[in-house]
Amino acid sequence: MSLNKYLDVSPEVAGALAAGKPVVALESTIISHGMPYPQNVETALAVESIIRENGAVPATIAVIGGQLKAGCTREEIEYLGKAGTKVTKASRRDLAMLCARGQDGATTVTTTMIIAHMAGIKVFATGGIGGVHRGAETTMDISADLEELAHTPVMVVCAGAKSILDLGLTLEYLETHGVPVLGYGTRELPAFYTRHSGFSVDYQVDSPEELAAAFKASLELGFQGGMLVANPIPEEYSMDPAVINGAIEEALSQAKANGIHGKETTPFLLAKVKELTGGDSLDSNIQLVFNNARLAAKTAACLAK
Ligand code: PSU
Ligand code: MN
């Protein structure tokens, strides 16, 4: 555990870590930028409850007033949800500036991994990760999430990645950078809203015990990188591929027409897809996060044994 003056671990999370109890990190970009208020706050609090019910302590991560919080209070979660996109989406390059200026930031997968690792948290649950964007061969738009997975030893449980990305290139990039991709109960990469993408992952893993054993081995080998667990959305909440893929194509063409680039690309595409598919996609999104939280909590419990 590396401690620094910017890191603020909540008393509950610090106590759990000191006692060797399981802790699961949660990101805050999903709260401020990923869902509308009040569903974002309701979901964030429900995810914390699910983690508790499955035997672990939740640590929602964010930057508040230049402090790297590992374990937000209910009030902080409400603040992040109400403030929404007014809170900076914070990737690795933003952390030093936010700390220096005493500002707030909603943490992406990248910065949630960084802060989780600083605090000594090994498992992190989210919805979807960033990846290699379609057209990256000319735009070079590749999420910093992939780089962080290559360098920071945290296990990230997600529901795959949305096909707003080039999923094939995303897997190639992860392969090059030595990031193991483990399908939970499947050899196929799930595509967030749907269980199928047509792309294969490295390994199928069928229990939290096996996930914990894999991550433990990685740590024992002295590897600095993380692991990506791709947990398919439960069948009953998965969306019609034709509906979701149509919305994704439309969102991509609107992003192109509007000249969207840089850190705005992912939030723009996600918001458009949501707008085009209405409440259905929000409901699926919430359910898959719950599903990932359950698996992450059970895995963290096995790791703590
Ligand atoms: N993909 C999703 N939902 C999300 C994100 C990505 O399906 O909420 C968020 C996560 O916080 C992720 C970030 O870490 O977007 C990636 O942004 P970028 O592509 O700009 O790296
Ligand atoms: Mn990008």
C-alpha cells in the first residue's frame, strides 16, 4: 500500500483493508457521466448494497476537492450524481492537476484502478471499459483504460465493451500489452448490452474461486498488470442486437458529423445510444452493473481467504 497526502481512504474501507477483509472498488464516471439523475445515485447506492450483501465492503472512488477518495460517503455520491457532467471526467493525465488545484473529478476505469491500487484494493466492478475506437487507425483514439490494465494490478469486472468500439482491435491491443481477458462462463467476449460479439477471449473461467486463483497467481508472479473479467449481461436483460447495433451506427455517424473527438467521444456516443434506445438500455445498463458487483464481491471474498 502506497500512502500519499492526496489519498483519503474512508474509515470503513481502511478498517476492512487492515483486517484483510474483502473490498470492491467502484468508479464514479458511471455516476456523473454515465447515467441521468436520479437513477445514477439510486444505482450507485444499490450497487454498494449488493456488494455488502455478497460479503464485501464497497469503495466508491472519486476525486473531491483534490483528495483521492477511496470510499465516498452517501452525500458525496449524491453530490457526484447531481452535479453530473459538471464534474470533470478524470483520466490519468488529469489527476495531478485536480490534486494541485483542489478540484473534483469523476474517475474512469483508469483512475479508479490507480486510486484502488494506491489504497490496496484488488477488485473493481464496473459496467463497460473504454477501448480502441472504430477508425483508430487514423484517429489514434485508444482509451487510457487499456494502458492502465497493462500496468496496474487490479482485477476489473465488466460486461465486456460496447460495440461503439472496435472490439477486435481492443482485444488485439490487450493481447499486445499482456492483459489476460477472462470470460465468465463463456469463451466469447460479451458486448455489454448483448451476450455475444463474435470475438473469443483468452480463457473461460467458471467460478469466483477460479478468478481469485488467477489474480493471486498474477500477483505472486510479480506482474504489475491487471486482469479483465468479461461477465455477460444476464440473458433476461440482454437487448435485441438489431436495436442496439442500429443505435450504435446512428450514434457513430452523428459523432462524425459533429466532429466529436478526444475525451468527448465516449460520453457523446454513450449519451446518443441511450437517447436512441430510451429507457430499455438504461435498465439493461443498471442490471449488468449489479451482476458485475455480485461477481466482484464474491471474488474479493475468495481473494481475502
Ligand atoms: N464505456 C461504457 N460506459 C462507461 C464508460 C465507458 O460503456 O461509463 C466510461 C468509463 O468510465 C470508462 C471511460 O473508463 O468511459 C472511458 O473513456 P475514454 O474512452 O474517453 O477513455
Ligand atoms: Mn479516447
